[in-house]
Amino acid sequence: MPSPLSLLLTPRDTLPVLSHIARHPGQPRGKALQELAMAKDTWYLTTKNLEQLGLIAPLRGPEGRKVKKFQVTPEAERILVKLNELWGIVADSRAGLEWELDEQPPAKGSPRAGEVLCRLIEHAERRADFKEIDRIASLAKALQRPAEVLLAKQVDAFLKGRTEDGRKAGEAAIAILKREGNSRSLRKAMFLLATTQEYLGNHGRANNTYIEVRRLAKKAKDPGLEADAWMGIGILHTRVEHFSDAFKEMGRALTIATDAGLAPKRAKILGNLAFAEGLLDPPKGLATANQALEEARKVGATIVIARTQLTRSLFLAVLGRRIEARKALREAQRLFAEGGEEKGSEMVVEWAALVKQTLRRRPSPYPADWKSQVSTLARIRPLQGTEAPRG
């Protein structure tokens, strides 16, 4: 069945013409055609349709003579308000950001250029798209944003388990960004640095950095990185088995992400919460991981899918669900083939070995062995320097 929305989209220039008339009421047809780079026939078809829809009205000349000038009606004004609301929803999407760079490019070196680049880096990070991260680094250089060049390098190193490289790039980016104030790129670089500090064994410094990110994010009304910071602190408490604190902090992160309508962030938090819950109660952890996986698939969050499948593979193995465990593990291994696991490919290899070992083990009422091995894996430090990931 055809959609009635086709009335607003046929001809395809209908909405652009409506928007143009709203911005330039009463503009002569010749001037409008020139600015829109539009043929006369297209203009006639489009304005005819808009008139029939009651969205534009002709301006009348002396003695009621009809002239080829238009103004929008109140109904059109309501539609344009709704269209602006829709644009607000997609403005920070990959397509929306790329459109801004092409059609309304921010000034070179400007804070807005930095924010657009940071958001594009975050989209690429979510998909573990390393070629895209490289492209954005080149774009940042062209836009005279050295901090985002370093941020792209930081994300690339972080996702490939090159912790020391990530630390150096992050600290260099932060040194530049602090001069600009509380920007999105600063908060992102600091969040990644906090995780890096934890991996390098400095939990106290990581905790302090997460707290600072949380403060800056709250001040900037940035719920995404505020939720990230709460989650990061929860992960720190999970590492030392302070589960009560971990659940509270991750619960706070989940509430912030949910209230802000941040679906990808919700999936990420649920995936980390599932891991913590499963250490105490594997069936409960598996249920949360299933929810995280479902939400991650809906938003195409490749990294979250892969990490959640690692978690699921272990809990499924512990519960004796062999076929499902192997299937989850295979998908995680496939998605991590080119990188994306923060602790490097060695972590994926060792996790797979633990899952297979658990599947071979006879059922036992004493699950402490797999838990102790998980705790050991969780404390593995990523590879250092520029060494290529093993495995």
C-alpha cells in the first residue's frame, strides 16, 4: 500500500521548495529558480502540489491579480517545525555529520569542527572501522584540528590493545584540548585515558580521571559520557569484586543512558553489567547479556556485539549449553578478527581457551575454578608499545 507521505515527496523537490519559500516569502520566481538551481517545469509541478496540499498560498497583485510569488500557510509552518524536530534526531548521525561537513562546513580549526570530528570518530569506534578512523584522522588534519588527529590515533591504539601508544596519544590530545575548555573531544580523550590508566595498573588514577570526566560531562549536559564515566567506575569495582558498588554505579549509568534515549550506550552498559552479574549468578548474567545483544544488534554496535558474545559464550558454557556457547564464541572471534578488543587479540584467544575448557569439564557444584580464571583474564594488561597483537 503506498504511503501518503509520497504527497510530500513527489516531486522530490517538494520539501526543499517549501523550505525555500518559508525562508524567502514573496521571492520572485526567477530568483528562486536561480538559488535552487531548478528548472522552470520542476518549479511549476512542485508549487502546484504544495498549493493543492494547502501548504503555500500565492501572493496577489493589484486588483487581485495572481502573481508567481508565494508564502507558506500556517499548516506549512507546523510541518516545518516537525521537520526541524526530525533533523534534530538525525543531525548527529554519520550521514548528518557528513552532510554538515559538505554543505555547511564549520570553520577550520573551530571547536565545532572538533565536535563533528569527535562524533564521527565515536561512530567509527562503535563499528571498529579502522579504515574510517584513518580517514577521519586525515580529515582532522585538513580541518586544522591536531587534537582530533591524536584522538583518532588514541582510539585506534586503544581498540588494538596498544595501551602505551594510546596513553601517549591521549595525553597529547588532552594537553591541546584543555586550552579550549570543556569540549566533547576532551571528555572522550579523558575517558579513554582512564581506561588506559586502569590497564596500566593505576586504578587510583583511573578512578580519579573517571570522576573528572563525570563532573565535566554533567556540567556540559553530556549524558553519554556521564553514563560512560559511571560505567567505568562500576567496572573498576567489578575488578576488585565490590559488586554492590558496581551494580549501583552501572545502574546509575543505565538510568542516565535510558533517560537520554541513548540506545547504543544502553547496549554497552548492559554488556558490562551482564559480566558483573554473571560472576555471581550466571543465569542472571546471561539474561542481561541476551538483552544487551538484542539492543546492540538493533543499533549496529559491532564492538558491543562482539564483547557481549564473549561474555555469553562463557556463561552458556558454564550452564552446559554447548551449541549456543560455541556459536556465540565463533561470532565474537569473527568480529574481533581485525581488532576491537581493548586488551588485544591475545585476550580473545585466552578467553576462547577458557570457554572450550569449561565445555570439556564435567559438571561440578564448585564453579570457583572458572571464576578465578575469569578474574585472572580481567586483570591481563594489554600489549605495550607498538607491538602487533598476537593470536
